[in-house]
Amino acid sequence: MTTQILAPHESMELHEALNFKTLCLAKSKLMQGIVFDQELKDLMQKDVEQSIQAIAELQAVYARAPFQAPVPTNRPTPILN
């Protein structure tokens, strides 16, 4: 069976989703410290746990991204004037 790789546009969209989910996780984790309602804290903790699981799943798919651009050996000379 052949290994499936993602198309470049799928890789970029997955990258954006992974960044968004990571940002949401950080926000939920940080906001837990300033929330006093226990019910809301419990909901936020559940969101954190689900986000961690979702990020792990997205990372597994992201490993199939086809792009690993080579770093060029020479760089352009900066214009100083």
C-alpha cells in the first residue's frame, strides 16, 4: 500500500488549523487562572484536554506534509544605500 502525502494547499490549511488550535489551547489554559466560576473552569479544562488530543491528531496528519524546502546556500546581498 502506498503512503499518502498531502497536497501543498492541504498542508498549508492543516498548518493554519494547527496554529489556530495551539493558540486556542494557550488561551484556554491561561484564562483558567482568572476564572472563578467552577463550572466554567471545568468547561475550560475539558476544552484544554480535547485541544491537546486534537493537536496530537493534527500533528500525526501533518507528518505527511510533502514540503521540506531546502535552505539555499547563497543569500542575496543586502542593499545598504
